[in-house]
Amino acid sequence: MRSSDYFNRTVEVLRRLETYGYQVAYYILQDEDLAMDATKIVLLALAQEDTLYNLPVAVQRDLMKKKIIKQSILLKYEVLSA
């Protein structure tokens, strides 16, 4: 039962962060597909954070913002160097 509760809370947090992450990624990348890729990668990384759902919402958003900016820049660099 406890793992189900953990899973549900984590999914809830990730859903809340998804749109915000996509908006930031799209602003940086100006490409829908790359923004979706960056968002997926970061959401999967955040899902690995054990205490994500215990963090305050502002901290969750800051964590998402930092990770999505980094991932967006990495993807942009990959596209430009290909």
C-alpha cells in the first residue's frame, strides 16, 4: 500500500511540473519535438528522486527549471553539432 501511495504522489507532482517544463524547454529550443524530448528526459530523471513529492512546490519548480534548462541546452547543442 505504501508504494502505491508513493507512486501516486510522484505521478501527481510530475503531472504538475510537465507543462511548466515544456514551456521552459520550448522557450529555449523553439521546437515542439525537441521541447517534448527534453521534458520527457527530465520528467524521467525527476521520477528517480525519492523525496520529490515531499519538497515544497517552489523547490519542485526550481528543480524542474534547472534540469530542463540544462537538458534543453544539451539537446540544442546536439542538434547544432549534428
